[in-house]
Amino acid sequence: MTGTMTLLGAATMPATAPVAAAVGGAQWVRLGITFAYLVSAALFIFGLKMMSHPRTARRGNRLSAIGMLIAIVVTLGDKDIVSWYVIAAGLIVGAVIGAFLAIRVKMTGMPQMVGMLNGFGGLASATVALAEFLRVYFDKQHDPRVDTLIAIAFSALIGMVTFTGSMIAFGKLEGWKVRGVPLSNPFLLPSHHLLSVILLLACVAVGVVVTRDYQHALWAIIVLNVLAAVLGVMVVVPIGGADMPVVISLLNSYSGLAAMTTGFALDNYCLIISGSLVGASGIILTRIMCQAMNRSLLNVVAGGFGQEITAAGATTAGDRTVRSMDAEEAAMVLEAAQKVFIIPGYGMAVAQAQHAVAELADLLRKRGVDVRFGIHPVAGRMPGHMNVLLAEANVPYDLLSDLELNSEMEQCDVALVIGANDVVNPDARRQGSQIYGMPIFDVDKARTVMVCKRSLNPGFAGIENELFFMPNTVMLFGDAKKMVTSIVSELKNR
Amino acid sequence: MSEVFTNNFVVFVLAMFIGFEVISKVPAILHTPLMSGSNAISGITIVGAVVIAGLHRGVWSDVLGFLAVTFAMINVVGGYTVTDRMLAMFKSK
């Protein structure tokens, strides 16, 4: 019996003695709530499992949503709830805003959207943590456990860092400017990292005050929230636009960890399980992104990387020759090919060329050309960015491949690079290079490489791309959308 | 350390293992929907928010409860809707 009591108490009754309420019907209600939460958690796990294939992913997401619905409905049966107005108001306002944002957002704006949602998740957890603190602060009868207070402090810290960090990430992705300077440029104060570490230590110190002397720590929890908010800004500001896939993944993981720590504060298994799942997901994505750039997380977080070089002709071709082609010639070459690999990059998203590219792929496939897309893990501004854009443009997902494409590169007639640079730079194979060891598409091994690009400017890594000067490379200079559209119309006229 | 904390911690560690196991099987093409979908799951914090909003112990609980439910609900509804929109676009040959 005591075993069951602990389980019940752990799942539904924060900071109260389980024995007191253990009479008759109330006990069954709590048992029911606990099992319903378990069902929710199981549905989340099944939902994520079904994400392992595009065929089942949509159903998985709906299953997960049903799990959430169950969790919300069941919580309404909590014995501490005495009023419904505030709950109803929050649910309605939140649902309307959430649905509005989600329906209105364009696929090109998806990185910002994901960034913003991460932020709201963190803010929600931080708000719950603050309220939980006030709850124990005003409750003079029961002393909270120390681990509850520690969890509240962590939840406030992680939640606020996630919130303000995500807002900065949102601004960077949205292309906001501060006094004419793009926010997406890395920004570092003098001794920036030292300041960040001091801030973090200050957060820990204030957090200790919260847990040691909570009855006099109302100021401390507020200071903790403010410091954590500043810390979130400090952490994301130095990271350049090109490293956004890592930042978004990391913030995704934080939003989960914030929910997880809130679960510790509320003694709620459902929150702990769900938060951990999301935390794990974000950590995995972060690791994949770092490996795809062959950089350590510390190196990415240190920032200062990925300054956009906009000055035209920042590097010159020197006296080396570059071959270029126009759309008509490119169409001829593509038509004669049997195997064409298209390597898209962030440039494709910027030029909004995905529909034109999809049409090109479709035309070529109708003529019997084997067309495949090679998508680098860090192409774009968030994990999977290119896949979403191409899916929207009706490219079947069977054509979307990753670095595996390298195994067939030698049989490839044309590798068409659109708006990608560092991920096809053969310099990554040269020891001593700044990007040495970064996995790349070995497009130089294809019979012909076509690079659609505005100019010879280097990529985010700021190093010249030897690929452009190779004998089997031809440049298609110009805007990606215009160039691909002209190739498409050339092909149609044949 | 209390027994409740120990139980919480055990659940946390096991859930992390399940998370790593399940999510490492998600293919790269679905990484964006994975992020937005898992993000919606992190809106589970709404469970805590709803209880706060229903306490009615004073202005603090009403205001914070309302804000917490609203933020979490944006996360939940926005996350699931946007994920569904994306996944609807992924089609086979």
C-alpha cells in the first residue's frame, strides 16, 4: 500500500502529505490521473517512434497531440483547482495565437517559427517555476523539500535562458538589423565569454539563496529570472547566422530540459518523461549538426564564426580561369545526362528557388534522367531545412538523400550545386584547412559540376573554394531562381 | 535526499535513454518536423500551468497562471499544427 501511495503522491500531489487525503473516491481519482499521465507519456514515445518514417510521421504527430489532449483534460481533475475562468481564458487565448501563427507561417519562415516556439516553451516553464515558488512562499504550513526548490531554481534559469536566447535567434533568422548591422552577424562584447561565465556564476549564487532561505528569497527568484534572461541574450548573440542549425537544436533541447526540471519541481512523472524526450532529441540534433561541421559544440558556442561576407569580389579569381555557361548550354548538358545530383544550400532558400528547382527535377525525370537531391545536414538555417522546402515544392521524399550520395558520385554526370558552398568545398579534405574533416559532398568527382552562384565570393567559412577553378567545373553566374527558371524554359522549348 | 526525488531521478534517467533510442532512428529528412513536434511535446509544462491558473489564491496566481497557460498553449497548438502542415507535404513518388 505504501508503495502505491508514494507513486500517487509523486505523480499528483506536490508538497502535501499523501496520507491526509487518502480516503475513498479521492484516491481513485488520483490513481486515474496517474494512469492517464502514463498513457500520455506512452503516446508521446509512440508518436516520436513513428517519426522514423515519412509514411507514418503524420499519424505519429497526431497520436502525440492526442496524448497532450489527454494530459490537459485529466489535469482539470486536480484537487487543487477551484476556479475555471483563468484556465479557460489562457487555453483559448493561447490556442488562438498558436493556431494563427502556425497556419499563417510560410515554409520559408519555418526556422524563425521553430525558434519562437522554443522560446514560448521555455517562458512557460519559467513562469510555472515562478508561480510554484510563490505557492510555497505563501504557504506557511508546509515546508517544501530542498530538491523541489533546487528544481524551481533550475527551471527558472533554463526556462529564461531558452526564452531570451530564442528571441535573439528569432531576430537573427528574421534578418533584423540593429543600427544597420544585421543581428545575424556574430556580436561580441569585450571579454564577452568571461562576462557570460560571471553571469552564470551569479545565477548559481542567487539560486543557492533561493534554495537555502526561500522564505526571504522573493527578491532572489526575481533577480534569478532577470540574470538568466540577460544570460540567454549573451549566449546567443555571438553566434553567426551560418551556425543557426546548432543554436536552434540546442535551444530545442533546453526547452525540453526546462519542462523536465519543472517536472521535478511538481513531482510530475509526465513532465519529467516528456521533457527528457525533448531534451534528448535536441541533444542528438545538436551532436549531428556539430559532427556535420566537424566542430566541437564549445567551438560553435564560442561564436565569432560565420560573418557574412557581402563585399563584392572580396576574393578575386586572380589570373586563374573560371569556365562559365549560360542557361541554354546548361540545359543542353543536363538533357544529355543520365544521372544528375542536385546539391541545394541556404542560397536556394534565400533566392526562393525551390519551386523552380523542383520543376527542373521533374522535367529531367520525365525525360528519363535519374535525379537525386543531396542534402547536407547543416544546409540551411535549421536541421532539415532544405527537406521541408523541397517537400513543399512537391519533390517526392524518395529523391531526398544525404551524404550517402557520395558513394555514387563517380557515376554522376552532372552535380548541380545551388546556393551551397562550404559543403562542397574540397578544401575540407586538405589537412590544415580551416574546415578540414568536415564531411562534404565530393561533387568534384562527378563528370561535370555546375555551380549556380552570384559571384566567386567565399562561403561562411570565409575560405576560397577550389572547386570553382577545377577543369570539370562550370559556373552558372546569377540569381538561383532566375537561372534555374531559364534552364527550365530552355528545356521546355526543346 | 527524499524518496520522491529518487523516484523522479530514476524516471528521468530511463526517459533519457528511451529518448536517445527512439530519436536516433529519425531520418535526416524529418529533422525539422521532429524539432517542431518535440517542441510541442515540451509544452507539456501546460499541466503545471493549468493547476496554477486554477488555484485562485490571489492576483499572483491568476496572472502567472494565465500567462503560463497561454505561453504553453501557444507552444502546444502552434507546434502540433505546424508539424502537421509540414508532414502533410512529404509525399512519395
